[in-house]
Amino acid sequence: MSAVLDVSKLMTSFPAGKKRVPVLADVTFSLAAGRCLALVGESGSGKSMTALSILRLVPRPGQIDAGSVTLSGRDLLTLPVPEMRSVRGREIAMIFQEPMTSLNPVVSVGEQVVEAIVLHEKVSKQAARERSVELFRRVGIPDPGARVHSFPHQLSGGLKQRVMIAMALALRPRVLLADEPTTALDVTVQAQILELLRELQAESETAILLITHDFGVVNQLADDIAVMYAGRIVESGSRTAILESPSHPYTRGLLAALPGRARAGERLQEIPGRMPAPADVPVGCPFAPRCPEAIADCGAWTARLTKLDKREVACLRREEAGGAS
């Protein structure tokens, strides 16, 4: 299956004193039409920065240093700014994690959806308003005809999140970047949103990059998983392979720490230590200082993804063992 989005050797950095520090290093993955790739990892691992880099929305003074982001044959990183603006929303859209900071506080939520539609499509404002009401209905906003006139401060966190989802779906994008799309939603509404995203995949073959720490959501929606640590992908493969037989020690640690993995009365497992700041990522395998399986050579090994056992893993010990778990 051909990729609609192809990210290759993406590198993004921020200044630290007189040097630049990478926050993303050689991030590479592909996403096919109608598929969902879940990007998982601890907070600070680089998941959201990956999405912002794809959209060329890295906050200053950050910058994209290298790599390519190819959407349907065009490298988004080389497009002129006006052309890139037309791509955002129409061909690739994002559900941002913090709706309160993403919505304009002085414009009604319905009008914000209307503006997005009219900006990219040759339709009347009336037609755009009718579509905004239908979008609000689709994402489960009660009384959508009235809610389109509400301002962000008049809505709960869950309703604002649903407005953001409606806005992202307004132009039927080929690729949807969903950054914690079910944050602040109760279990019932979360199920509705996940079902909506599944319908979107089936109806329009929308490709979804799902950014989340919730493995329950991953299990319900994702086809494939990429695990990030310190700005690098350390393991990737099918959802079944990753969840049932994780190979990288970091992936194993993440799954072992899930509440459902502990037996009654047992203490939850945890990964010792903490993720390093971008300026403090060690030479060699970045996970080595926290890894229970690390050996001396891990500190000098150049971490790289190697295809092993129908997946890709960046681990010296797995590489030497030929993929044995």
C-alpha cells in the first residue's frame, strides 16, 4: 500500500546557548491512506513536536534542520509559505491538544469553522454555516444549531475539544494529525469520537497520525505503532506485534507500567529515572541509562532502527541477537 504521508530523517532543533540541540533526530515513518499510526511515548518524547514539524508550525526559535515530509509526492518542507498555508486544513489537518489556546476567544466557535471552510473552498457563508452545524452534530455536540453561536469560554473542556475535531474534519483532509484527541472527554464521549474517526477512515480513507499516551485508545484505533523516546523512534510495527510482544526495553517498560498489567495487590511497575532533556541526551543509545538490560557497549552504540522480526527496533542487544525478544 503506497504512502500518502512519508516522513524521512526529520530533524528539528532549538538553541541552547551557542549551540543548537536536536529535539527530533532522524524521525522516519510512513502512513498509508485509510491507516492509523499511533505515536506513543512519555511526555517530552517528541510526539507533538513531530506533528508541528510536519505542519511547519515549530514555534520559534525552533527550526527544522533536515529531512523531508512528503504528502502525495510533494515535500512540504520545500513548499513556498502561501502554498503551505493552503495545504494546512485542506489536505492535512490537526486536532490540537489544548483547545483553549487554539480557539479564538472573541469569535464564536461556529464562525471559526465557517472561516476555515470559506478560506479553502468556493462556497457561500450560508453553505459553510450549514456544514458547521452538521459537523457539530457529527462530533456529538448537543443542540448544534445553538452551539455554533457560542464563544469558547461558554463551553466545557470536552465541548471545546469536540469543536477542534469538527474544525479539523471540516475540509475532509487526506491526513489527520490527532494530538490526544480524547483528552478531557468522558468515557462515553471518547467512544463516540473514536467511532467517528473510524468512520472517517472507512468513508474517506483518511490517514490518521494518532499522538497519545493512552494504550486503550491505541488498541481501539491504531493499525500500527511507533514508539518515541528522546526525540527518536525506538520501535515500530503493527499494533498486534507491539502490544503482544514488545521488543525494545523501553516499549516493554511502557506496557508493564499500565494499570491493567498489575495483579491485585501488586505495585505498578515503573521505568526508573526520567527522560533526559534534549541538551542532556547521552551519547549512544539514549535509553541506556534507564535500561535494565543495558550492557557497556550500549553507551557507545549509534542507535539506529534495524528491521527485525517484522518490525523495526533500535536496540543493540536485539540487533546482535537477530531479533530475539
